[in-house]
Amino acid sequence: MAILGFLMIGTFLYLVMSKRVSVLIAFALVPIIFALIGGFGLEIGKMMLDGIVKVTPTGIMIGFSILYFGLMIDRGLFDPMISRLIRFAKGDPLKIVMATAFITLVVALDGDGSATFMITVTALLPIYKRLGMSSLTLAGVVALGAGVMNIIPWGGPLARAMVSLGAESSELFNPIIPAMLAGAVWVVFVSYIFGKKERKRIGIISDKGDSIESGEIAVTLEMSSSLPKLYWFNLILTISLIVALIMEIIPVPVLFIVAFAIALLVNFPDVKKQQEQIASHAQSMVMVCTTIFAAGIFTGILSGTKMIDAMAVSMVSAIPDWLGGHLPILVAVASMPLSLIFSPDAFYYGLLPVLSEAGAAFGVDPIEIGRAALLGNGTTGFPLSPLNPSVFVLIGLCKVDLGDLQKRIFFWAFGSTIVMTIVALLTGAIPL
């Protein structure tokens, strides 16, 4: 069964990484074929259904979070902050680069890497060009900021980890909040270093203030003159949503459904407008949710056939006893470079379950393995991996080469992992 499991995961990884088939098709069909080979005929249906049932809350949470934050972006919730930071930073490369970090950290709350890249780069790239600043600096800071915020509960990595481990978002996310905040501070620190270099290279261009506010930038700066409609309501609702999510007042999927329903009703009282708003983000929602439900088939068969247990036993036999108890640290550090080899789906759905079961054999809670994986793969690996499609949105908008981006920020991205891992150890989120 261990050999069958490794072959199944290997086949899945090959098909996905070589782009022979889509992730959804690989999730749905590969495990069925291998379950049949293993002799699990009529039992397969129940295994698949059990897996789908387990991932349903995650699918609901992700789907409605996409709709909710899509609505908030459309209604301009983040526009005043962006425009004020741009105005404050006008002419000083150091301030502009640091403003880039703050803007990215806030906009990335939407949980969609592609949307974060589009919003931040579209708003800031004209300023960088006007001042003669490096587009690579912009891409690097945005990548680092989006990476750290990528582990929020409605983001892709944590959702995948929840599906793979059958865990609640609060179990994985709440203990690593201090680590994530430390990562955000690290991003601001790195932006300060990058900004100092830019200021030294081109100086403070105070005499170009008027021209900076013209052309493409004028539209952005106009947002600061008056707040978007229903701004305070949307801000209070979003803050309440995040607080309720952390405090676990009600189940997270229900929380997002209720929050989106309230936001949709208040912002778009007309039924036709409500339907148009839902339709505008339906494609993103469908793409993500269908993949999550298909992943339920994969994880359901992997666990139902006991392949995952057999694979864990074989891995445990290869891990020295002295290293087994320190597996979370090893996973945290190694998962960052592993993200350059494994796609997010391959890592979380294929590799993480095996690592978590292996850790359990050494007395390590699988949830702690999941947290460790998020600190490396979920944060710093995300903006550098060529296997992550949203990365190409970033480099395409900034017109930079992926290799140049990797060389520029690999060290700093790995620093994010180290800083966050140290804080996670100190706070007990992962064991020493």
C-alpha cells in the first residue's frame, strides 16, 4: 500500500507539474484509478464522499471570502489608504518603497495573490516610472508582503492545509498570528533597506511633485478627497469580520456567508446589481471551489485506503530518531526551497499529508507540521515559485524577469521564514 500511495502521488505530481492535465482532473481521476488497482472497488464511492464532506466547509469559506473581499475592493475600501500613502511618500524613494510594503500588506487581506499584485502594481508602477525607480524593487517588496499575508485563513495555502489535515482554520492560523506579524515587520524592515538604496541611487525628487500627481496618478490621488460610498460601514464590517474570525464566535464558513450577505444587501440594494456583483467574481470562485471539492476525492481515497498510513510508516523508518522530534523545524525551513519544486497543490495535497503522518509517529501533532509548512511554503515560497501562476501576473505587470526577481529577494524571502519560525518557536506554535 505504501508503494501504491507513493506511485499515486508521483503520478499526480507528474501530471500536474508537466501540465498534462488540469489539477481538477488529476484530483478526480488519479486516485480512483489507483484505488481500483488496490482492489477497493465498491468502497471507493464512500471514501470519495467522506473526503468531499470534510472539505465542504473549506470550500464554502474560500468561495464566500472571494465574493466578500472582491466586493470590498470594488467598493474602494482600500483606496483612501493607498492614495494617502502615495501622497505622503511623494518624491522620496524611501517613503515610496515603505508605502509599497504597507499597501501590499493591507491589500493582501483579500487572500487572492493575483488581485493583490494587480491592485498594488497598477497603483504604484506609474510612480516608480516617473521617479526613475527600479521596477524590480517594486516587484520584490510586493512579493515579500503578499507572501507573508498569504497564510490568512481565506488564502490558498491555509485552505489547502485545512483540507489535507482535516483541521480547523483556528487550529492552524491563530497560533501563528504572532509569527505572521513578525513577518510583516520584517517586510517593512526590508523595504526600508531597499528604499535607502533607491534614495541613494536617485535622490529625493521634490521638484517633480506636480508632475507626479498628473496623468495616471491623478485618478488614484483623487480618491483621497472624499471617501467612497459606505466606506465607514464597510470598514467596520470588515474589522468585525476579522475579529469574529479570530475569536471563533461562529463557524468561519457561516461567518463569511453572513458577512457577504450583509455587505451585498447594504452596498447593492437593487437585486439586479446584486446579481451583477456576484457574477463579476463568479469565475474566481468557481475555479477555486471546484478544485477544493475535487481535492476531497484525492484526500478521501488517500486516507480511506490507508495508503497514507503505510506511506508514513515507510518514511518513519528512514528518519533518524534524533531528528523525528524536530521535524516541524525541518519542515519550516525546507518547505521554502521545496516550493520551487512542488506546486502549491502538489505540496499541500501530496507531500504534507505524508509529512504530518510521519511526524505523528514521532509524537508530533500533525497540526504543528501544518503550521511549519505554512511558515515556509505558504509565505516565502509563494511569490518566488514558477509553479505558482499568480507570480507571472506580478512579473508581467512589472516587466521583470523571474530569475532576476528570485535573485533579488531569495535571501530576504528566506529571512522571512527564519524570522517567522523563530517567533513560532518562542510562542510555542511549533515545538522545539
